[in-house]
Amino acid sequence: MNISKQYQWSTDSTVFLAKNLLGKKLCKIETDGTMTSGVIIETEAYCGEYDKACHAHKGKTPRTETMYGPSGHWYVYMIYGMYFCLNLVTQKEGQPEAILIRGLQPLEGIERMKRRRKTQNISNLCSGPGKLCQAFGITKTLNAKKAIPKSKLFITPYKTIPKRNIISTPRIGIDYAEEYKNKLWRYVIDASKVT
DNA sequence: TATACGATCACCT
DNA sequence: GGTGATCGTATAC
């Protein structure tokens, strides 16, 4: 199922889509054909060149090229030399906006996640953007790939989250973003409301 | 070529 | 609460 078609990313705002992504399921088809999956419980919206927290704020560079491409593609980048972050591009070509997926509730493939993360603690498997990429085995090879099953990493509907269960907060780790650091563009749902 | 720093995490006090 | 790991990227020289 192609979620980018289903939800018409290009006609909705990135902030709307960041909230809309909560409760959906991130799925990865592993090389042995089994599935790793989890429910999206935390997202952040990055809203183009004018948004001082967005990587595209400094214009188009080799790193941000994917964000300038069409919606429905993964933007994966390396952070702090050792972790990856997973984003979904949300707007039409030339309009660099994306959603950072910051947290999941693990569903399928939990034993493999434990091996990859080197921990037995389920609440520590996908509770952060770098952690969920490690748990899912997501690296830069997925950058610029389409979010469809053929690419092995995609999104499916799972649960509709009522607005009252969504909390908005400032985004994490962007103190440099001046007036944009206080924008309430981080969205979280209580994991207990997902199941 | 050199340097500073980051949409993080694990581990420490 | 604080700090080190570790390297791609942007920017300065």
C-alpha cells in the first residue's frame, strides 16, 4: 500500500501530516522475508527553508537534496557520526519539508530489535530517532528510496489517534533555531493509548 | 586543508 | 545534572 498516494501528502501541510502519522505502522521487510514493525508515537515537523531548525534552512546541499525531491520518499541522514535519523519527505519537488520519526512502540520482530540494540529492555528499543533506526537496521542506503513495500521500508494505516490524545511540544535539540525553537512542532501520543 | 559542530545516545556523578 | 564517542557536513582559511 502506498501511503503517499493514499493520504495525498502534497496537498496537506507538514504539520498536519506529522500529527496524522501518529498511530500508523512503520514496517520493514527483512532480508529473510520476516517483518519488523512498530507504531509511530512521536514525530516532528520540519517546514522548509524558512524554518531555522530545518536542514534545508541553508539551502540545497548534497545532504538535503532528498528533501527537495518529491513527497513519499525517505530522507535518512547520519547524526553525530554514529546514528541515523529517519524522515519522510512531505511536499512537492522543490519544497523541502519532512517529518522526523522520533519514537515507536515495537510490534513485530522484537527479538531482532533486542539483538540490534544490545538490550533486553523493550521500552529502550525504539524510544528515540537514533534508537529506532538501529532497531530497524535503517542506514543511509535507504535515503531517497520511496516509502513503498518494494523499498522494504514503508508505512501502513494502523490506528486513528483522537486529537485529544496528541500532545504538542517544542522540538528536541534545536536550541540554535532562534524564533523557531519554540514552535510546537513535536507531536507525541501516550504509548498506552496505542495498543 | 583545517576546523567546529550536530534533528543522539550511553554512561557517569 | 554532565560528558565522551565519532564522522559527515558546512564553512573558513
